[in-house]
Amino acid sequence: MPHFSVRLDDDLAARFDAVAAGRGGRSRLLRRVIEDAAAAEAGGPSVALRGWPTSAKLTLRLTETDRAALEREARRAGLSRTQWAVALLRRRLHDRPQLTPPSAQAFIGVQRELRRIGVNVNQIARALNAAVLPGRVLDLEIAQMDGLGDQIRHELRGLRAAFEGDLGYWDAAA
């Protein structure tokens, strides 16, 4: 992969860094400017400085007690202090769940179980299609389908409880 190197005077570098700070940093913005130049040559739209999510640095001053509590809470959630604070802010600002690593693992487990159930349902449906005989009731297959329905309802209740627990964690009253 080619590597570009550019020398700039201090003032221009400082001004570029100021713009790049809100757009993912120097490398990301440079890559975008290069893509923009290539798109412009091909008659495409300019995208280098538009449509980028900007970010800003937020500095907090905490008492030692608050800092220790923040670190303890972040560690308990499996996040860094910054990740924890950003998740809290995003939860409150956007009213969407922010998954901690343990929550994400739980959701992956539920997803895996639901996939397994889906495979079983497909196998049973195939067996029912192959074994249907006029006048014959397939009691075993029907019982398995009922059991799978119960299992799916159980997994969905677990998923709902996990979401509610995760949302509750980030609520201010928690």
C-alpha cells in the first residue's frame, strides 16, 4: 500500500489539525481529501469536508471520590472510564441501549439459541412434510413444535429482560 508524506509549515499544520480533530484525525481527513480529489477528477461529488460526524473532546474535573467511583463502575461494566462516560451520555441523549461487554455476550448467547431453535424448526417442518400420511397424526412432531414454541417464548422473555436491565443500568435513577 502506498504511503504519502507531506511537509507543511507550522501554521498550516496547526490549522489542518484543528479541522482534522473533529473529523477523525489527520490520516482519516487526508484519506478523505485524497478520495475527494479522485472523485472530483472523475466528475463525482465532493465529500471531503461534508457529511462527517464531528467529535469534540470533553474534559471533566472530578473529586478523588468521584473519580474512584467512576473507575469502579467502569471496571464493573467492563469498560474504560471514557467508554463508560460516553455510554452514559449517549444513553441519556439518544435513549438507546449502550451495551457493555457482558450484555453484548448475553445478547450473542440469546441470538445463538434462537438460531439453534430455527434450525430445529426447519428440521421438524421437513420431517412433517415428508411424513404426512392421510389420516395419521404425527404426535411426536406436534409435541416437539409445542416445545419449541415454549422455548422461543422463554428466550424472547430473556432477551426482553436483558434489554430492560441494560436500559435500567444507564438510567439516572439506577
